Amino acid sequence: MNVHDFYSNAKPQIIEIDDAALAVRTFGQGAPLLLIHGFFVNGYTWRKLLPALSKKFTCYVIDLPGFGDSVYSKKTNFTFTAQAKRLSTLIDLLGINNQLNVIAHDTGASIARLTALEANNAIKKLILINTEIPNHRPPFIQMYQKKAKLPFANLAFRLAFKSDKMITSPLVLDQFFYNKSLFKDKTNYQHYVTPFFNKDKMFGMLEYLKGIEWDVVDDFANTHKNIPADTLLLWGAEDKTFPVKRAKEMVDQFNGNCKLVEIEKTCLMPHEEKPEEVVKAILDFLTDGGTAINLE
């Protein structure tokens, strides 16, 4: 079975929490492992890792409100803070707050950090992949946040998303991949783009974008030390969105329980570009030692 079918064959459970509902897909068996996607994508982003991870862990793959099969409305609070509170509630509802490990990417890793600070030491190990850095602003994101508040923003963004040239440009997805030839195969990104041709899906994405709280991100410089979980920063070494040089500065902000591993010749999506290396780094960290890897 290919990784697309492996992921797609798992039907989501829709779990209502406050003013939204999270879609949760479950794979495998073993200790609980929660996987949290970042901005613009959804749980599908983990498809290449799941066959290997699900052999050792029960993998709970979520779609955050704003993306994938999640459910939201105009009343939904999309801020990082609200998203983290929902995750804390989800962890309790699923009954996985014992020996829980978490893998999170991009904005999802900011939400995961807030959850780790809230979750009463429920998270044992935390893996953060190419995520927000205190006092650093990724290119274009703040500009898009401002544009998302303008009249007709929904229509303007939908029209822009229909241009492959625009989508693969430095203004949007260029930093997805170090190997730009991957953009020649639209299956590497079209799954994420196509839903946003729909105005309701675009609404969710824009509200999520507006919900990014930069003051919370900057305050991580002070609160990282309060995260009790052992933490791995797993980084695409060539990423310009979140430069690895700035990521290295974060290591000392934690309480001596953080290390960084670089994945060479990858950018923002190392788990999609070099899944074998990412799985090895993850399993080495989670199992305290190497283990055989089989992504099939």
C-alpha cells in the first residue's frame, strides 16, 4: 500500500471541543504519539512517516481548525492560545495524557509548546520541526496577515492559489523543498492547495493565519525553560523561513533538556523531502537508541 492510501484509508473521527471540532485519524498501536501539522497543510503531511511510526506507536494525527477535515465557523477562536487549549482538552478526551510524545511542525509546533506548558507534564518528549523562533519573523507572513484582513481577501487569495507559478514562487511555497524539481510533480503540493479554491476552506485558512500570536512566540524566549518535556529541534538545514542559525539560539532557552538535529539539503518540510532521515532522528530520540527503519 502506498503512503497516500495508507493515510487516506483511515477515516477521521470528528471531536467537538468548544467552538470547533478537530479531525483525528488513528494509526498503529503502542505508546501514544500525537502529530500536529503546521500552517497551510493538514494531517496528510505526515503520510510518509506514518507506516514506520505506527509500528511502534499509536499515532493520533489531527487536522487543526482551519485545515483538512476539521470543522469551524465564524465563532471559532483561531488564536494559538485557543488552539492549545483545545489540544489539552483533546489529550484528556482521548485518554492519552500518560507517557505522551508529540511531533509538531511549523505553527503547529508553537501550539504544541503552549500545550506542553499547559498539560501538567503530560508530554514526555516533544519534537519540534521548523517552527517559529522568538523575535524572528518569517518572510511574508506578517504581510499576508495584513492582507487577510482586507475586503475581498478571500476571493483575492483564491485567485492567487489557482496559479501554479504563484504557488511555487518565493512568495508562497518555494521554501517547502530544497530540491526544486519536486515542484514538477504537482502531487507534492496540490493536495494542500486545491481545498482553498473553496471559499469556506479559504475562510478557515485566513482565520488561522490571523490567529498567529507573535507576542506568544516572542515570549517563548522566557517560557521554553518551563517546558518539562525532553525536546528535539529537528530542522531543515537550508530553510530560509526559519533559519537553522536562529534555531540553534533556542536550544539554550530550554532547561538543559533540548538538542538540535539538522537534516541537510532540506528546507521547511524535511519530513516530506527526506522522510527516511527524519524517521531515524525521531525514533532515535523517542526510543533512546537506533532502530530499523522501514517506511513501507
